[in-house]
Amino acid sequence: MPDHTANQSRHDAPLVRGRDASKDLGVGAALRTVVEPANFDIFPGERISLTGQSGSGKSTLLHLISGLSTPTSGVVEWPQFGSIDALRPTFIGIAFQGPSLLAPLSVVENVALPLLLLGESERHARSAALVMLDRFELSELSDKLPEEISGGQSQRVGVARSLMGEPRLLVADEPTGQCDQVTAFRVLDIMDELTKERGCALIIAAHDPKIASRMDVHWTIEAGRLARNSA
Amino acid sequence: MLEARWLSGLVRRRRGRLVSITVGVALTVGFLAALGSFFSAASSNMTHQAIRSAPVDWQVQLAPGLSASAGLNVVASEPGVAKALAVNYGNVSSFSCNCGGTLQTTGAGKALGIPTSYATVFPKEFRYLIGAHRGVLLAQQTTSNLHAAVGSRIQIGLPGGSHVELRVDGIIDLPAANSLFQAVGQPSALAPQAPPDNVVVLPASLWYSIYQHVNAANASITQIHVRLANVLPSDPSAAFSDALARAHHLEARMTGQALVGNNVAALLDAARNDALYANLLFLFLGVPGVVLAILLTGVLGASGGDRRRKEQALLRLRGASARRVVGLGALEGLTVGVVGSILGVVLALGVGKLSFRAAHLKATGLLTSGWTVSAFVTGLLVAVICLALPVLRDSRTLTIAEGRVALGAPRRPLWARLYLDFVALGLAAIVFIRSASNGYQVVVAPEGVATSAVDTTVFLAPLLLWIGAALLSWRMASAVLSRGGGVLGALLRPAAGPLTSVAVASMRRQRTLLSRGLVILMITSSFAVSTAVFNATYSAQSRVDAGLTNGADVAVTAPGTTGLPSNLANVVQAVPGVASLSPMIHRYAYVGADLQDLYGINPRTIRNSVHMVDSVFTGITAPQALKALASRPDAILVSQETATTYLLTPGTMIRLRLQFAADHRYHTVPFHFVGIVREFPTAPHDSFFIANSRYVARVTGDASSQILLIHTNGPPPPVAAAISTKVSPLSGITVRSIDQQLSATLTGLSAIDLSGLTRLELTLAFLLAAAAAGIVLALGLVERRRTFAIAVAIGAKSRHLASFVWSEAVFILSGGILLGTVTGWLLAEVLTKLLTGVFDPPPDHLSVPVGYLTALLSVTLVSGVVAVVTSLRATREPQMDVLRDL
């Protein structure tokens, strides 16, 4: 069984702890194990890349880490965050690889939503969203609807939204997959800056080795088996 | 094979959508087949009842000089004639009897000569009361007038002055005297001739032996009474036309030597009008239900359009031609159509069995009826249109790339830019006002004319009202959502809290989806409300109609103008269940040369026993009319028809001739015309008078009453049964409850078992309203499954989603139900006005079926709440299939 509980020297409790966590999908004859039993820890401020081929289980593992799904066997815990119900948007932010904006809401409303869900006032949420959009150089799109912007722009807005609740862990599933390389690196730069400013841990799934190389820790997953390459 | 794999995949992966559309098709087919077959069966039933109710189909009156045997030979050889018998009508100058020690003499009458088989062929003409069924049979009223009995010897005066003595063998009643003694060939515009008060029926041989020596002119006539074979078509209009044509054919053959009294055509004339009204009810009440079922099926078919477009685009990407993609849609439509239509026919069979038992709608009849075939084809078309048409449309208008992206922002629809909602409402008002100016003459069926038709243009009024109201509701809902953000925000803030602006923005941008949901619910609610209110009003009015015909809960009626026993009122008053009673005088009065019914009432007390409605009076209410009648002893209310025919105007003096008890002669009596009445309890529909009973009794010297109108404080039938035991069967007195009248009435739509139709319509309306609320909300939520999954992924809790969902649900439910109720009520008003001819008399106001409407509201709300709660429950867990696409 692979063990990814490295960095034992760290004194903090991990943000996320997985023990023998596996995930099956499908039913009957179509049932298959997408993530084999895996052990892992994610510590505060840690920056992890997750690479693997399409269908290797990257997204499913990220779903387990972010509490979007529960393991079929084993456990996934969030020692510093509490129960699974309290994870988002307070502690964990998620950026998706596909279009993930809420269609009926404008760009600024989408970005402000995590703060509104946290009970912030509309005025404060909106001004904070505008600041965040400005940071991602998306101010001119603030009043546009998701259907009025491109896929790349939509993905950047999604990244901006994922950082709005000032999470302590950002889970990003190929967050720049629909951006050109220049834009992608610009987005990653901003993500880097913001996560480092806030001491936010980051786990990012990526195909592009250049993106993966920007991270400190590298995980790979093949056919559902999680492996740690380097630290 | 791609087609088989595609179908198999749909069944496995899109089962819910397929099942819901199949159910929609089944409902459409089931309702259409049941309703159509029901009306078809009802029309046939009307024809059958009309034909069966004719005591004699034709009375062929022979011209003087033509022998009975010659006439009989011609008539009997006419195609379609099953039986023909000669009947002789001899005039009698007087009847007299020295019975019980006193000599009684009556006025003129008739002596009928009938062949021995007459009663077998025409059993409805005579009712045997006592004594023999053959020989000299004396009519009950004549028996009463002469104080005669079986065995009495009576003298009849013959034209020319001679007399004949006869021994009475039996006493009979003549239930169909009006038609038996009709004036054959009399123009229909003239008032019908009153039957003779005195009648004796003799064997043909005896009649000939008496009248063969009578040489006076016009002493007798001969009629050939005819029973037609079962040759008439089942449709009332066709049967009416056929009966008329056959009679004309016979008249033509006999070249002016015979006139046909066409009793069966007269009855079919009434039945065809009823059938046309039945067709109207089908149009007004049935078609909207079918349209709604189709609409809901269409909504179900359109659901998941984005997903379907993406699948379609993928198929194209994988190399399937546009034609093949459309073919797959058609295959899906045909499969759903066939399964849904079969289920629909099965449903119709079940519904027919449950709802239309009284209409004798047999399963085989349903299966073989054209309606079932039409409904089946409709089901196929609906399924193909709902499933294949969008595929065809998209294949022509979208490229593969366009198909893979969500569609753009909704545009303001064309109808809104053209203000078609206001146009439709304006046109509805114009059509309605035009119908009102015509007196709501929807059925054009002139008396005696073979052709009749429904003025279908009036159908446009409720149709345009429905469409206009639906479009206006859409406009209003859309306007509230797009411009009423402040109001919406204030309303939503308590539930949505800091998410208020987001919730309002979300609703504003989804105004097409929400407006569509609201309008669908509004349409179904309006259908349910209008159907329920109309049916309740119809039901209440049927009882009023039966009450008018019967007179009261229970009516005790003496035969002819014979008085009821003077102590009968006291006897009846003591019967348990009798709350109050009102005696009523019934006489005949001459206005000019026309003999009309005259009723004497006590205007101060009649309302204790009789439910009087305002609509039977013209220009005044019921209390005002009775007050006017009570204002002076000689006051009189005149029927609308009499007032029109004789140009009488209220406030004038009119002179009638009434028979005085002292000399049995008619004398002029002055009356003061105080008001016009259209209908009155027990009175005929056309010509009559209502006067003060005290005045009539005083001037005629006869205080006897002919009718007792009884109000019961419980169910009328047992009270009627109890009263029946108190009257002698020989007296000829009839006791009839309103329930008997309801079941026996052949006028209007009572001929149909409308309760079955009502059950069907109300059940469908109930199902549609409930389904609409659930489907509209559930589909709206299903279509935003992805939105909810994203919201949950970024941290929305159930309470956050609930604030969004409930805001929308409250908007759709409250708006749809409110606007639907208002529109439904307006539709019921319009329908009731347009179908004035169905109501007899028109209702004073609409009836509110409180129980049904409460249940409807409850089931709609419950359905909506269940849909919301179920959808919310489904959003608690992140939707993995959606998240995996993110």
C-alpha cells in the first residue's frame, strides 16, 4: 500500500488525512475501483501537483480530498477543519477544469457567492469580488453572464471564485486547461501569490509538466494507484 | 444496429423522461378516446331514447273520401314501416250517465275506434286502470266527470243528434293524449291543440257499427298509426332528417291524400338540439383538457433539451447523418407513441367502465369506435411531434458546434412584441359581445327545419380568452421578474437573507423558465376551475330545471282540471318529511282564440314550498314579481311568449275567458298585467299565465286546487312514496319527486349521463393541475441540477438552496394558482353565458364547488411542495455525475 504521509517532521496536524481511502464508481457489472486504497496527508501551506493520464483517477481523488464524495473504504479526515459539512467554502476552495459558473448569475455575483454563503453582507461581498476580479484582470467582465464570456475567461473566473472564501486549502482540477499558455501561467502566478500570502495549501491536478514543476510536492496517479515522486 | 442500441440506451439511461412522456401520451389518448366515445354513445343514446319514447311514430291522417283500407295498404307498403294500423276518431257531442242516482252530462269529446292489436303494437298510448283491457274503455277524466264506474251505462251523443248507449268495460288513462289527439297538418307556429276532456275508446268493429250511419259532415276522421322499423341512423340530426324525408316520401306517394303527424321527428328534433349542445360541451370542456394533456406532454418532451442537443451533436460528430439522427428521434417518438396510445386505450376502457356505466358504453363499442382510432393516431402524432420535431428543427438550424454549447440568452418572444395577448383578449371580448347581442344563440336549429348547426365561431370567445390570459400571464410574470426586483427582494429577504440579491438576480435571468412554469400552472388551474365551476353550476341548474318542471321537491297533481280532494292538503301536511306545501290552481283560459294554461297561486306563501329563481322573470327579480302579483287581486304574470305573440305590455288590462263552475261556460274575466315570466314551476315552457288563486277561485266559483307543491325537510323520494300511499290509484292523481324528474327529463343534456362526464373531466383536471405543479417545479429543478451541484460544490448548504428553490416555487405556485383561478372564473362566466341554451333557465349566479376547489388547491400545493422537497433532498449530496463533467 503506497504511503504518502511524508514530511513527518512537520509539527502541525495535516489539513487532510487519508487512510486506506478508496473509491468505487458504477454499479453491477460496471463497478470499478477508480482510486485504490491510498494513504496521504496534506499539510498547511503545502503545494502539491497531481499528475496522471486521463481516467487515472485524479478528479476522483480531488473529490475525496475536498469532501465532495466519501470514500468507499478507508477514511478521509480534515483534522483542522472538523466535519465534512464544514469544509466549503470556509476551509476548502475548489476550481474546476470545466465551465462551473452558475449560469443565472453574473461574473461578479458568481465570485461574490462564497462570501454570501458565509453570511457576509451583499455590499462587502460585491466589493471583495470586484477586488478579486481586478487581481485576475477580469474587471471588465464583472457584469457579464457566463454564457457571454469564453471558456478560458470562465475558468479564470472560477479560479477567482475558489479563492474568495480565503480557504486554507485550494483544490484545483486542471484550472487552466482551457487557457492559452501565457494566460495559464499568469493565472498560476496569481494563484501562487494569493495562496502564499494566505498560507493556503494548494493541490493542483495538471497534465502539463511545466505546471506540475511549479509545485513542491509531486503526486502521480496511475490506474487509481497514488504514488509520490518527489518532495 | 444503431437504432436498437439507441432505443435500448434510452430505456436504460433516460427511463424517467420516456416514462413521463409515455404517461402524457396515455393521458391524452385515454381522455380523448373516453370523451369522444362517450359523446358518440350519448348521441346514439339520445336517438334511441327519442325513438323509444314516441308512443306512435307517425299518425298519417287520411283525406276525407280515402278509405281506411286503401290508405292502410299504401302506408304499410312504405319502406321502413314495420306496423301500420287504422284508427278512427269520431266526434261526440256529449257524454252522459245516470250514475249514482244523478244525471251527469259533459261537453264534447271523441270516440276512438281501434283494432284489437293496437295496444300490443302501441303499448304507450293506454294505461289500464281498472276493469277489462278490451271493449268499451272510458278515459279516467271522463269517468270522473260522469261519476261512472266499470259496468256503468253511458250515452254518447253523435253528430246529427242521435245517441248510443254503451256499457263501460274498463277505465283507462291516456298518457300521450296530446300527440294522440294532435291536429295533424297544423302549422307549427300555432299553439298546440288541447286534447279533449272526454274520450271513449271502442273496438274498431263497434266504432264502425256506430259511425257508419252518421252522415253529418266532419263526423270522423281516419288515421293510420305507424311503428317504424329500426331504420333510422344513430346520430340524432341524421335520424331527424331521415324521419322527415321518409314522411315526405309517403306524403308524396299519397299525392295530397294524407298528412303525416311525425311524432318521432318531433322528438328527434329535440334530441338533435341536445346532441348539438353535447358537441358544444365537448368543444368547450373536453378539447381544452386534451390540449392541456398535449401541452404537458410537450413540456416533458422539451425537457432536457440541452442534453438532447449535446447527444445529437455527438452522434453527428461520430458520423451519423442528420437524416439518421432525425430518424432516431422519430423512432423514439413512434415507440413512445405506440406504447402510450395502447395504455391510453386501456385507460379509456377503465374510465368508461367507471364513469359511464349509465351511458351503456360498452368496451367493444369503445374499441370499435372511430374515436378510439382517432385518439390512437393523435397519440402517435403527439409523441412524434414532441420527440422528433425538436430533433428535426435542431438538425436544420444548428451546426454541430452550436449544438454542443448552451443556447444564448432568451429573446423577447414575437407574440410579446406584437402584443398578441391584448389582441386575443380584445377579439375574445368582441366575439363574446357579438354572441350576447344574438342572445347567445349558439345552436342554430330552427323548429321544423331539417338542418341544424352549432355556431362554432362562439367557440373563439373562450379560446381566445384562454390564450390571451395565458400570454398576458406570461407578460406579467416576466415583467415582475425583470422589473420588480425591489418588490421581489423585499418579499424574499426574510427567507434568503444575504443571498437575496443573488436569488432575485437568478429569478430575473431565469424569467423564461419561471414564466413558462407559472403559465402552465395557470392554464391547468384555469381549466380545472372553469370546469369545476361550470359543472357545479350545471348540476345546480339541472336541479332548478327539474324543480321548475316538477314544481317542488314533491308535486301532487290531479288529472286534467279535476280538483284534488279538498282534504288532501291536510292529509299530506301530516306526512312525515313534509315541511310545507302550497296548493296551486290549474285552469285553461282563452286569450283570443288560443287556449292557454292558467295557474293560480298564493304569491305570499308560494316561496315556502318552491325555490324561485330570478332568471325566470324578465326585468324583475322573483321577490319583485311575487310582490307585484300580491299588490292587487286581479294581477297577472304573462309568459314571455304570450306577451310577444299578443303584443301585451305590462301595466295594461287584459281580458281572458275562464270556465265558470256554475254553467261550465267560458266568461270574460279582466286581469291586470303586472309582469313577464319566462318559466314557472309545473308550467309549460311556452304560453301560460300566473294569477292569484283567490281571485281565480272567486270569479270562477271553483276553489279546487289541481296541484300541491311540497317542500320536504329530507330526501324527497321517501316523502313522495309516503304520500302515494295516501291517494287512491283510481283517482289518477300522480305523486312525483324532483329526483324522479331529474332522471326522467329528456330535455337538455339530462339525456346524457353527465355525472360520468363530470367525473371524467374533474378527475382529469385534478390530475393535470397536480401533475402540472409537480412537473413544472420538478422539471425546472432537474434542468438546473448542474447549477445546484456547482452551488453545493462551492459551499452552498441545503438552507441556501432552499431559499432559492422556495422563492421560485412560491412565485410559480402563487402566481399560477391566482391567475388560473381568476381566468378559470372568467372562463366559467363566459361558458355559462355562451351555453345559455344548455341551461333552462339560465343561472342567476355561478355555483362554487367549495369542496372540489379546496381539494384542487390542496393537491396542487402538495404536488408542488413534494416536487420541491424531493428535489432539495436530491441536492443534499453532490451529484457525482455532474461533478465529473466539471
